[in-house]
Amino acid sequence: MKISKIFILVIITIFFYSNPIHLRAQMVPSSFEQIDYLVTFGAESNTAWGDDDNSQVFFFVIPSSFTKPIYIRIFDPGTGDNIDEKNGEWDTRTNFSVYSGAGTHSELDSRKTDPVGNYKSGHLLASKTFYDEPEYDNKWYSFGPFNPLEGEKSEEMNGHVFKIIAEGLLGNDGNLYKYYLSTQPDVNREVEGANAFTYEYSFRLPEAVNSVAHLYPFIDKDMVSITQHNFDFDKEGFVLLYSVAKNRHKAEVSANNSWGSSKHFIDEEEKNTSMDLQIVKNKTSRNDMVCYLTNQYGEAIAFFSSPIGGPPKFKYKVNVKYQTKSIK
């Protein structure tokens, strides 16, 4: 994968030395994203329900300066309540597994959008399978404690990387859940300076008409173009790109159980900034979908829960022409 060290260093420089907006990234999805839940369906589900591969990979990066124990918490990890998507009887099992150490993120297969090859790279720290268990309904389950130094050391990111994989096993229901990176096992407390990211996002859209979900990819200095891919949006609204140079730039939307994709060229001023991929709904239905981006080489681009450098603000260009009139 052609991710340059300069690109990663730029991310870290902006991320760790800018204002501390990253604290809102402790919850995944974050308040920036305005997404209700992550979603992973059981392996026997039909893709028309909105999950293309029954697997979702997220990464957490903890600053090297942080040395206290951490916990990865999951909200409502099982299926069986009003949050989840029922399909017949509650029969779905979902496995969550946490990885650290060499290869956790540096292994190329872990950064692909399909669960193939050695994507479960690294050292397995913890694993648990959940099903229809009322004791976990609307409650948190914590993995840990973990020593931050157990994460894969990344000089470029100035931190240590952990990975959590949600995998739908038996069944065909949809499991909706959230993550929180915490310093405590029984309450959510931020890990200062941390962030979360993924290369393919599977999530539940808000149900309100005109609601807007946000995804934040970082555009590095070498990107010439990006291609956005979205799955099973059911053509229920719009997919729009916003950046420092793009204002409501329309992207292709997907129909039921199908992919929509469109290519978009990158302006020079968009490089080394975050982009805002917005999904705007015009219906009140429940809808789950998948999104990912690729660069001109076909490599997946990370979505950050806390946008690097903050959400982009479009730079309006004012062109004022003055006309003088002679006074008689």
C-alpha cells in the first residue's frame, strides 16, 4: 500500500498539536459523525439488509505519552432488543476480538475493505461472542485492562495501535452497537489524545428526514482523485462532498442491495485536509449502509472519528468587480 511516511507525519502534526477536538472521538461513532450506531449482521443474512460482508474493523491509536491502562468498551454487544434489527427469531451471534502488537495495522490485509487474507493480524488480546442475552441489552461490556504499550508501535503516528473486529457469525439479524475507548472499566472516561479510524464503515443512518451523517477521510498530498463507494442506500437521499474547495458536490448514490460509486478529482488546496462526506436522508425509514473510499491506486482511505484538523470549512471566493462612472 502506497501510504507515504510524509502523509502520516502530516496527520500526526495536525492531530496532536492542534486544538483538542479529538476528545469527542472517544465514542465511536463520534458526535462529529452524527451516526446512531455501527451495525454488523449475522453471516446468514441477506446483503439487502445493508451489510455487504458481515465484518467491521476499527482501529484505536493511543499517544505514546499515554501510559495508563485502557479499556475498549462495547455498548449493547448482543442482539435481542429494540436497538437491533430483528429478522425472524433472534438467532445471531457476534464475535468481538481485540488485537495488538506487530502487524495489527501495518499488515496490508488489515486495511482492505473485505475480510480476506491476514486481516486478523497481530496478537489476539481478548475475544467474546455475544447473542440474545438480556444482561447486555442497552449496557456496556468492557475488554481490558490493556497496557497502551501493547499496541503496535507506530513511529509515524507517534502512538500505539489497537484493532477491534466485529464479526457476524450464525444468524441473520443486525447487531447495532457502539464503542468507547476509556480509562475506566465501568464508566466512559476519555483517553486524552486518542482517535479511532476505519477503512470501511457499516452503520445505521439516523431516521429523521433531512438528517445528515458525516464521514471524515483525510486527503493526503499525493492524492490525485478519490472514488467513493456506498452500498444499499436505497436511493433515500443524497451523498454530498464538502471540503475547503467543494461545496455540496454531488456523488453517486446506491439503490437497494447494490453499490453506487463515483470518481472525484482532488484540488491542490484540498490536500492535507479532511473532507466531509455527507449522507442526507429524505425518508424516515430504518436504513443500514456501507461506505468506503479509494485513492487513484485503488487503496482504501481511512475515515477518522475525529476529523484531522477539524471539519472542513468551504473557502468562498469573492470576485468583486468595480465599475467607475464619470461625474458630469
